[in-house]
Amino acid sequence: MLVHPLPDPVAFSIGPLPVHWYGLMYLFGFIQFIALGRIRLKQPHIEREGWKKSDLDDMLFYGVLGVIIGGRLGEVFFYNPSYFLSHPIQIFEVWHGGMSYHGGFIGVIIAAAIWCYKRKRNMVQTLDFIAPLIPLAYAAGRIGNFINGELPGRIADASLPWAMIWPNVDALPRHPSPIYQALCDGLLMFIILWVYARKERPLGAVSAMYAFLYGSARFFTEYFRVPDYEVSFFGITISAGQMLSIPMIVFGLLAWILIIRHARKKNIFR
């Protein structure tokens, strides 16, 4: 049976300044955003929309603020409001982990809206452009969670080849849930969305597909993760992460269906 290695969360130090693996994963996410974005700029349908490298670089600045501020506030208010209100100084200690994807998602939407307003760009077109650039950054964040020994999985059958003991939790075999989420919610979703977005799609279709895919993947992988807390709807118990993913599934699927139907009625993008 595997045992979580619980590596040192500090990758290296620059003088008195420790550099954490979790922070490096975020740095990787921002770098791959630029790298993939420059590939995307060369796609013919994206070129026709008039995107430039300067747009990509400028968006990253707003996106970083949206991810960090939104992600941290989401963690505070969606998952641990009582704890952080009792320890307010820890709200700013983001290097220890504790970032909410759904909070970061809202933060990015707000940041994109501000950028679009200043640049006079179409909001939905902008979201369609950046959506395929996000899943690998999410995967990197989950690897950071794993290195930190965060988000332990639910108890697994000891015969599962990759069942893992998390010494910082207990001596029971568990699912390595951050790895599941990095692979499913991150890598697999990236492949599907990147292939889908390589061709010209109706306005809003890529964004809607992103919301549906992520919501569905997250809802599934949450079954292998110890929930932050659970809620019940009509006698069905689900985790907090699943609860927050349901609106993404419903909105994404309905929006995609309506967008595709509208495009077909207009005899475009058949």
C-alpha cells in the first residue's frame, strides 16, 4: 500500500523568503495560461476576432487578481467562515493552501468583466477565448494540494493498488483525491475542451461547455474526497463541492443547448 510522502511544502528559500510548492503550482498555472494562449492566438477563428499578445498579457494581470482574491474569499465564506472569522490574519496566509475553485471562478468572471469594460471587448467572446486555458492551471493547483497533504480522500478498499495512507490524517487507506481531480477535472477536461475550441463555435458555446464539463467532473470526483461539509436535498446528501457544482452543470448544459439551437436556426455552425 502507498503512503503519502508528505514532502516539505517549502520547495526552496531565497534568503529568508521561503518559496512554497503550492505557490509554484500557481506560477506554473499562470505560465501555461500565457503559453497556451499564444498557441490559441494563432488559431484562424481567434485571429479573425482580433486578439493580440498584449491582450493576453493584460488579461493575465486581471486574472491573477481574480483567482487569488476570489479563491481565498471563496474558501473563507463557502467553506470555513467561522474559523477564518476567528483567525482573520490567516485569511492572508494563502501559501498554506486553502483556495476555493468556485470562489476563484467568480473572481475570474468579475476580473474579466472589468477588463472587458476597460478594453471595450465582448464579455462572452472573452470567456470563450480563455476557457480552454484554465483546466491545466486547476490541475496544477490540485498537485499543490497533494504536496501540502490537503484534501484527503475518503476511505478506500485496501486492495486498491493506489490506495494511500495519509499519515497526517490516520492510518487508513484512502483515495488520493487531489490526484483524481488533477487528472479528471484538470487534464481530461483540458483535452476535451481544447479539442472542442479548436474549431469556430457559436458565441458562448465554449464557455457553456466549460461550465458543464467542470461542474460534471467535480461532482463526480467529489465522491472520492472527504467533504468539507455536507448538505441534504430531498433526502439526498451531497458535499459542499457538489452543491456548488450543480449550478454550473445546469447553467452550462442549458446555455449550450440554447446556443446550439439558436445557431442552427440561423443556419450557422452546422
